[in-house]
Amino acid sequence: MKRTPKSTARKSAARRGASKAPRGNRGSAFPPAVKPGEAVKVAAAKGRPMLVWVGKRPLTRVTAFPAQLIEQFSVCGSAETRKPWSDWPSAYPTGGLLFHGDNKEVLAHLLANGFRGKVNLIYIDPPFDSGADYVRKVSLRGATGSAKLDGERYTLGEQIQYTDIWANDNYLQFMYERSGLLRELLHPAGFLFVHLNTDRSHYLKAVLDEVFGAASFTNEIIWKRREAHGDTKGIANVHDVILGYASDPGTTLLRHYVSYDQDYLDSHYTQTDESGRRYTLADLTAPGPRPGLNYAVRGVWPPPGRVWAVLPEKMEKMIQSGRVVFTAEGRPRKKLFLDEMPGMPVHDVWTDVFPINSQALEATGYPTQKPEALLERLITIGCPADGLVLDCFVGSGTTAAVAQKLGRRWIGCDINKGAIHTTAKRIQAVIREQCEAMEKRRAEGAQTSLLEAPYAKPQESSTPPQLSFSVWRVNDYDLQIQHDEAVNLACEHIGIERTRADAFFDGTLGRHLIKIIPFDHPLSPVDLEELRRELDSRPDEDREITLVCLGIEIAARSWIDDWNRLRKGKNAANRLHVIELRSDETYGSFIRHEPAQANVRITRKDGRVTIAIEDFVSPSIVTRLRQQAGVLQPKIDDWRAMVDCVMVDAAWDGSVFNVALSDIPERKSDLVKGSYEIDVPPRPTTVAVKIIDMLGEEVLVTRKV
């Protein structure tokens, strides 16, 4: 099929160039980047008509932040073939890239660092703006899959993945900005697939028509989920929508075939030959006139206005080989054998891809996880072998996992730390499977390249471009994620009723509006001026306001005193109150984060290091269990129930964690081993052990041996 666009609208060398930048601090490698504060330019939208919403503004430039390398994972070594990496930015390792950060900033970083115009396929499954909270259920490891609390079963607290509740205008601006960045990253012959539900697909199509141009629209794919979601309003909603766009209108998708359904086989392939092969008969004529094709076959001429489909010599060969059947009127028909047919060309209504169920082997417990079969089809029709796939809402990692299996290069990103953790575990398991399969084939004496591995489709690339990946962080988001977790706990502790639809206030307490100040700084006059501007935009809002914070500046106290001095009386509007979580008489001594701790013994003998994890405790997990249990006291008999995985770096450099050994139990009922042996260099080295609990919190223990 055709893969090259008829036109090349983007000819600027800036789409393909990579800039250089110095390495980062603390020994961490930073890819080439624009100078700090320098903006990445984004081309204007080129389509019409244009959807209008409150606050709409084009994204013309965005600041690119550097990326810090956090972890590297490799089992079989890096890829041997250099073919697909010829245009890869030199500062990045040749392997999968997983970014932790706001995808707007990650996309800007990729544009600034050599990926402009290089992504062959983008698939995104963004928040649907559906008004629902998406949470990931987290449970302790063990035989029952839950903590034992005096004979009762309790599932660990819910960790928020993302909340897709926002005003419609904010949602459209959110997607508008990211769509422009994605367009800049697409290869001139690349494709974008956006997975949506029926509530917002029509809005997003208008946005994408504006950003890409209506002529770039390729398909609206209907995926039947086979189960109703939410309020059906009388007619069950059983499908999602996937919008497809081409970077260039002249580019076409690769042809893909699916198996015939039984009804089609029963109605079309009704005949068999002497060997039992099923076949159907096809017309052997074509529209005419055409030179050399108007002739008689066994005395029969083609119908008026038509000619035979093949030349006389080929027709005779087909007759001699038994490929032609003559009807009662003597007209030739061609045999089409079922076992030689590729199948039915895929259409835009997909009813043969089933959603994830809780018992599926690929299930990760992620609330919006999509089936691998869905991504397999999209990647197969939209990305060439060794091409590059991007998913900037990576979630449970399905896109990256399928790209790895199908021999494509991949980049994933997510703002949620749990998503990064889930994806990293999943990719490690895929690479291990590939490496084990290669070793097995080599042991059996097969003539196998080091890179050959099992794939979902035999016709796909048999040489995966990577057997490693690295994890990066853009504009450090650890504090933000911790803030979200702290907000949830604070609301539960104080009794705040969350207000998900309000973009500024976090909830209500009685008749008071609640605003939670980010916990990485004390309440300051800057926060209060922001509150003043918000209230100015709400002239009818007269409720009192309570600010929840960790600490308060002296200047902020004076600001509040002056504010309240002008608002006296029983029914005064917008009086301010403060709950300082460390000193408040009612709610104080609440926020005190106790990090997880581990007792690890690391010893060296004869070139090998023995690692024994003797104890581990996660106060966050214990606290969560205690909050759920009420009067019952949680009891965890085995510390390994709290541990999700263990990773070891045999030569830690103090900055980048290179995974030399990882212990990730295959099933939720399995526990980590807790003791390990690993080879180390003959010279003195620092061994690092990273323990990650079931909530994603990490403990790093290091020892020089």
C-alpha cells in the first residue's frame, strides 16, 4: 500500500533537526534541549470551521523543560540493528522512552529535542470529560489478594489516577493545546487516533478538523464494547468512537484483514473440490473495452461492454491448473480458495474486539485499560515495521506493550506516577518473555537472530528494535502527586465534601467553601490575591471561605485580618477562616508523612553480592488500612504483602538507576522473594536496592561493597 504522502507540506528542516544542550546536574544525563525558559514554537491551526468556547486561545509557543533520566531497564542488551535508529536523537538511549510529567510539557520537550516530524503513529485515550472519577483499586499481595483484618477482607484505599471532571470549556482548551503539539510531532506520513466516548466525540472532531484540517480526517471507527456504560437514557450505549487523522491528506492507512464470520462463510464458500478445500466463484470479466482482452474462451465471448479480466495466455494456464469453472452457459468463473484468502478488509465498525474483563491475563486493574487486540489493529494499520508509536496518556501501558510486541519503537508518558509504575512493570514482563523465547530458540539450535522474539502476528517484524527502555522525568512532578494524595487525606480527615465541578474551590464544609493551598509552601499573600481575583469574578458568591494549609506566613495573617475587618456582622459575605493542619486545635497534627522504611542486609563474597530484605514497613499503607478498618486494628503478617516489586542496580552511580535484577511477581497472589544474589564488578561498587510498595512509594537502600 501507499505510504508516501502526495504532498510534502512540511519541508522545514526544523521538523527533523536536533539541538544540543549540556548535561544536567547531580550526574543525571539531560537530552539536548532548548535553553531554560526558551519557548518552542507551534504552528497555527489550519482548518475551518472553528469551534468557539470561553477562554479559547491558540497555543503558539510553550516552554520546554529538560528531562532527567531516572531508570534504565535491559535484560538481553540493547538492539543490534541500527537501521531504525538512524534519525534518533543521540542523547537518548536506543530503546523505549517512558516520561513522567504533564504531557503538554513532555510533548514540548520532545519537539525541542529532535522528535519533530518523526512519530509514525499517535494513539491517545484522553479523559472523556464524562463526570466520573477513575480510580485504581490497590490491594495487598498474598493468597487472598487483600489484607486480613480479623477474618474480614478489606481492599486497600483507592488511588486516584485522574479525575476527568472539569468545565467543558477547560476540557476543549486542554485538548486543543495538546492536539497542536501532537500534529507537530507526526511524521509527514503519520496518523493520529483519538479514543473518545459519544458525549464529547463531536466536539473533539471539530477541534481536530481545525487543528489538522478537515481533509486530513480519515475515519470514525466505532468500537462496540458489548456492555453499557453509565446512564443509558433508554437506549444502551455500547460503543466508543476512535477518530483517525492523517498528517497529510494524501497518505493512506495500511490494509488490514480480519477473519470471515461464519454467516459469510456459509453463504459464500459453499463449494469444495476433491481434496476438501472450500472455495467460491468470482467473476472473470472487467469493464471494457481494453486491448487484448476481448477474445473468446471456449467459444464464449465476454458480455457486451465488458472484456475478460486476464490475457489469453493467463486464462489458459488457469484453466489447465483447474482454477476455472464453466457455468451451464459456458461462461468461465474463477475459483477463490478460502485457505488462500487474507480475510475480510477491516471496516470502520469493530465488533470483534472484546473489552478487558477482570480475569483476563492482560488485566492490570487500571480503570480505563483498553484491550491489546484493539491497539494491535490500530498499530498494524497505521505504523510501518520499526516505526515509532507515541501515547501521551499511557495509563496502564497497553500501547507501549503492544508496540514492543509488534516490533515498533515507542514513547509513552503520563502525569500519574501509578501509571508510570504500572507501565514499567508491564514492559519489563514483555521484554522478559521475548528474551526467554530467544534463548529457547537458540538452545534448540534454530538459526535465530539475537533479537527475534514472539509477536502477535507472524507477518510483523521479527527483529524488535529494542530490548530495553528508560524512565525520564520532565519538570519534576513528585510534589504535585504527593499534593493530590494529601488533599484526599485532608478532605477525609476534616470531613470536606469534594466539589469536583469547581475548577478553583476544592469542596465545602457545611456552608463554607474550601480552598486547599498546595502543601509545598505556606499560605502566602500571593495565594490570597489569587483568591481575591476569583471572588471578583463571582459577584454573587456570598459564602464564607475556609483555607486549608500547611503553615501560614505572617504577612498572610495580616492580609486576612484586614480582609475580615471589613466584613463584620453575622451575615458578612466571604469572611475568611484558616485551618493550619499542623497546629489547628481541632485538626492539627494530621499531616506528617512517614516514609516507608526497609532493613536490608547487603554482603559481598567472591565476586557475588547477597541481598536480604529483613523487614519493610509502609506507614502510608498501614494508615490507609487503619482508616478503613475503623475500630479494627490492621495486622500484616508478612511484610512482603506490602511490596509490589524489588529492583537492584549492581553499580549505582548515585543518579540513574540501571536495573540489573528485578523481582516482579507474575500474579497478585505471589510475593516477592526478598533475598537475591547478583554478580558485581571486581572493583568496589555501590549496590542499590529499590523497594516499591503497593501504593507506588519507593525506598532506596544503597551500600558500597
